Amino acid sequence: MDKNSNTAGAKHWAWVWQNDDATFITITDNKAQRSITENFEKGFENAVLVHDCWRSHFNTNALSHQICIAHLLRELNYLSEKHNHKWSKVCKTLLITALDLKRKMNQVVISQQALNVKL
């Protein structure tokens, strides 16, 4: 994931990689593949790389690639609003429903774990 920023009048990008245990941030003057390979020479052989479809992300070695759900929803919004595509509305509803079900499932699991805690 990257964010465009402005450093001393020149464009720079903050690259952020994160997992459950750590966050790694670096600043570069480009969005090229070399910005990734300079930090992660072997890529992410054992990880799913979630990203926003930038070419350098797709060119990064990874176990698998996933497009960020927030970016997918944004694109589906665009297609629905700009072109009134019915399928994009259906896809958006499907993704939102899946996210809601996942949240509810997590709440049930947390509740069950709380009930099983021995005091």
C-alpha cells in the first residue's frame, strides 16, 4: 500500500507493509518495483500481498495477491455511479454482506471464548 506525499517540494511515497505482528514503513521518491525489491528482495514468498492494483505490486513475488476490499468497493461505486452497471451494484452488495457476516462471525467467536474463560 502506498500514499502520495510531498517532501521538500518533490513527490515521495510512503510504502507500508503490515502483518499481525509488525508494520514496516519506508519513504521513496518513486512507485517503481525497485522500491519494493530494495526492501524485500525475495518478495513475500509465504504471504498474501493485499494491494491496490499498482503494477509494482502485481510484479512482486508473493504466495498470492489480493486486491484491497476498500479499493474494490471504490471502483464498484465508480462503475455504479458513472455507468449505472447493475452487476457492479450486485458485487458491491455481495462484498458488503460478506464483510458484515465476517464481523458477526468474529463477534460470536469472541463471545464464545469469553464464556469459556475460567475465573
